[in-house]
Amino acid sequence: MPEGDSIWRAATRLNAALAEQVITASDFRVPRFATLNLEGWTMTEVVPRGKHLLMRLVGPADEEPGASRKPRELTIHSHLKMEGSWMVYPPGGRWTKPGHTARCVLRTASADAVGFSLGILEVVPTSEEDRIVGHLGPDLLGPDWDEEEALRRLQAEPDVPIGYALLDQRKLAGIGNIYRCEACFLSGIHPALPVVSVPDLAKTVNDAKRLLGENLGPGLRSTLGPRAMRPGYWVYGRARQPCRRCGTPIRRDVLAAPDGTEERDIYFCPRCQPRH
């Protein structure tokens, strides 16, 4: 599942291509919105919210006699889940992904934007955005980031493993499996450690925030810092490879949700991140 930095980059790319552009044709390839036609609507902005993308549009003024001529506002909400992506092409450009996986096509005079294999795709009145993203915690990459509120939400469930709590988008939005593993390593804590036992919760959260912020530009994602010889991770995906700090083989395990309904891979150094 994409991390918050991936969604931020996608929103930036889409906003650069579509903002203030008039939609010349739209094609929603999901049954619920198959008849929706946004031709003539203007894309005002594309913004990220955690792992969600919000594409805001304003419609033509109502031309009926006596109408208030107040613009209508809609939001295209998408979530990439595991396999989704948004691609931008020149008008009429050849797609680089199979056509049968396209779920939304938006055309303007200067670009075609195509959403492939989207996990969630819906169109809602912009005034109702809170219904779909209002449950999210503070966004680590958002302009309204609130560290105090994020910590409060994490501490509200003190017995939840920190490695699970960091993935809970209701507590703070934008962290995925890569950054939770890397932040736990940098803080020297085992992902299974309960939130209440984390010695410096603010450091763990800010490590994740810093790592996300360092990966907003082009190039390969890396958590090793600007002085690293090449991109890479401290522990994520490095099972059985030596720890970059102490040489101990990195371990891979699974961490279950508190109710046991979900398990996700975790990577950690057993020496740098003792469980007890």
C-alpha cells in the first residue's frame, strides 16, 4: 500500500497537470458513476489527505432563469490501496498500463489523467469530504499537522503495539509499513512494544515525519539520510542482511492487529531493538 510520500507526489503531479483546467471529457469505469459526465467542469486543485487523493472541481454556473448561478462543487475521491496509480499523459498519449485496469479518465486540453486499479473511486459533494476523510488523524505531510493531537490519539490506546498504532490512520495519517519499520528502528524500539512503554513517543512520530518529508522529491526512496552512498533502508525488506549499525542479521516477523484480524510484516534488528 502506498505511503504518504507517494500520495503527496501523485497529488503534486496531478495538480500541476490539471489545476485550473477545464475537463473536456470524463470516463468513470465503475458502475456507480458510469453515467457521470464532468465535461465543462474545472479542476480547482488536487490535494493529498494521508493516503487519500481529493480532486476538487467546480461546475458551470446554473444557467436556468432566476437561478443563483452559484457554482456546484464536487470532489473525486480515490484511494490507491495496493495496486492503484494515477498517470498523466499528453493529450491522446499512449497509456503505459493495460486499458482494462483504467477506472477513471479525465481529459483536458493539455493532459490526460488516468487512474488505474484504484481501490476506491467515488464522487461526492465537496461539502461532504469530511464524511470520507474526517476520521483521519493529523496528516504528517499536511499543512495542519498537529503533533500534540497525534500523540494524544496514540496514547489513548496505551496497550496497542506501537508498530500497529503507527499504521492506524485514525491516529495519524500517512505512515505505511516502510516508515513504521524505519521509525521504530531509528527510535530503538521493537514494533511489538506497547505504546505506553515507548520511552519517547514524540521522537518516534517525528522520525516518521522527517523520513516522509525527506522523500518528497524525485528519485528512489531512501531512509538512510542525505550522506548515504546509495538509496536504501535501515531494516525494511532486509531480512537476514546485517544491521547497518551493529551487524546483527535483520529479522522479519509478523505483527497482528490487537483483535487478531490482520497481520503485517515487520522488520527489525534484535540487538538494536530489543523486545523487552
